[in-house]
Amino acid sequence: MTGSSSPFNSVAVAILLSLVVPSGRLAAFTPQLGPTLLYQDSVILQETAEHFIGAPVGMLLGPNESFLVPDMFANQVLHFDAAGRLIRVIGRQGQGPGEFARVVDVGFANDSVFAVLDVFGLDLEVFDWRTGQHIGAIAVEPRERLTVLSLVGDSVWFGGMNGEGWKAVGVMGLGELLARARRGAESAAMPLLDRVDVPGIYVMNPRMFGSLGRAVLDVGPSDFLVGFAGSSFLMRFSSGVAVDTLWLAHRARRGPPTTDFSSSQTPMGLDFVSEISVMALLSRDDNGNVITVHQEAEMDGRQLSNVRLYVVTASADGSRQCLDTVIPTSGIGTPRVRLSGSRLFVLDQRIRASSGTDPQRNVTTVVRRFTVDPLSCTGQVVFESGSGR
């Protein structure tokens, strides 16, 4: 696959203009209700007094339907099986081999390798999945902001933004990744993102890059989709060439930043968070239908509050869109979500009845599993009779 080429330029212009709603398309577009969410089940994660989830930053999916929860409180990754049993803990707080200064939910796992990003340590830590032993680390450039990793076949795909080369996507063979990890993070950092130009609005406006400089990515057998947190467009690439754009409307959610925000060069606080929604996740089902998750919130000091998550779907050509089904959550803290094809996983924490005084022990962490019906625009969450919630 090659880097960006001339057909990309017209798409980049479209992305730059995506912060302005195209009125002609709106006139011909009839908003539908959101996609139907089919509730499957809930799994309570069985934490212990020694190993509990204090500050989950997200969730990764492991082999055999297992869950990997990077925890910012202890800077380690807790591994639970499909039934919620704690299997092991990977890594620990520190700056040595296999340790984390700040672990995040950017990573992947298969039946041989687990890799996860240490965003403060500026490296990608790589472990043997079977034994949990640390293999090594890959240094990450300071201006390279990785926001998604995906293992597809024998290739590792990276998504994010490089603030120097201004690229958004990269790919590396799994064998090369392991070889680089064994050489160690002390080796010189090399760019991981080397293709797909970052839209000009992020390049020209530091506030857009600083606040919304995140990419989402879905890789298929012959193409990939890429989008950005502050945009309503997705771009589809095939053989290194941009071949299509998909505009996602919004109905109940706030939508992307206005042109006043995106064009301003003045310093800003965090109030803008209460005015927008951002694209957080992207996937496609087996039929090519697009599924995205969008987040909006309020600011309480420097903390997010009243976080709301919406699911938006579109047919492969964008002609049918189901807009803004609210994902049910407890309303406590910040729920974390993960997409895998049409499956939606929601990690949520809930207060449980207890006479104890330890607040950590009074919190239950639950993963709720849903299936998204991307072309059924009912806006409903369907719980089958007799299923637990």
C-alpha cells in the first residue's frame, strides 16, 4: 500500500469543509432514528481486594472473548476471562521493562502477542500472550499521537496523528513489530504513521490538533476507513488511494465543532467540551455497514461529567443512516466502550449496596454486550424477556 496520492487532495478539501454542514445534502436527507441495540448479556468482573479497577481508561478485547482493562490508578492491565474471572495482571507502575508510566487503551491482543501503549513512557510495550512475559518495547516519537491499533491478519495497523509529518495511518508486519520490540525502546524512535494526510484544519489550527487530534480506523480485506474526532466525514481508501467519503449526519447528538471554533487561533479553556460531540470509535459489520460511537459530556472543573454515548450507523454507501441511539449506562463516572464488527461492549461501573466504608469495594464493574442492527432505525434498546440488565 502506498502513501497519499493526488486523488486524496480533493478528499482532504472535503474533510476540511466537513465542519460546515453541507446544506444541499441536508435538504435531501431525512434523518432516521438510531440503530436498534440488541442486548445480549452482562458480565460482572470479579475484582479482588488486591487487584481492582480503580480508574479504567478503556477496554481491549482478547482471545476467547476475554477482556483487558487498562487501569490508570495502578498502571496495569487486568485480564478477565469471558465469565468475568480475573486471570492475571499484566505490567505494573514504573519506568522499567514491562512497566507503565501511564497505560491507555490503545493496543491489541491475539493468541501469541499483547501490545499496549504507555503514553507517558512514549513506548509500545509488547508481551508474550501465553506467558505474560515482557518481550520488549518500541519507542514512539513525542509528536506522534497514537489513538488506535488493530491487528488484521499478520499486519498491525496504527491510527492517530503525527504532529510533524502530519500523517494519520501506518502499517507494519507483526514479525517486524516483534523484531523492533526485542531491540528495545532505547533504539531510535521511528515514525509509525506514514500515510494518509491529516486534514488541514488540524495542521493549521493548534486548538483542533490539541483537543481533537484523534483518529478512528477500520481495516477491511481490501480497503480501510479513517475518520477524525472533530469531523463528520469518513474517508475510504483502497490500494492507497482515497475512493470515497461518507458523511454522517447528526440528529440528537450535538455534532462536530462549528466553524467559529475550528477557525479560531485564540487560546481556549475546556468549555467547548459542553458544546460538541466527538467521533470515538469506528467499525464495520460483515456486510460493510458502518458503525460509529460518538461521545459528548459536560465539564465539571477539569473532570468530565454527564457523559453520553451515541451509536450511529450507515449502509456502505451512506444512503441509509440510523442516527443517535443512546447507549444505556449507569451515569457513574465515564463508561468505556469497544466495537468489534457489529458487537458493542460497554464497560460500566455501578455503586452496589454495601455496609463497608471502602469506596473501591462498593463499586461493581460490569461489561454489557450488545449487537448493533445497523439498518434497523428504531432508536430502541431491546432487552429480551428474562434477560438480566
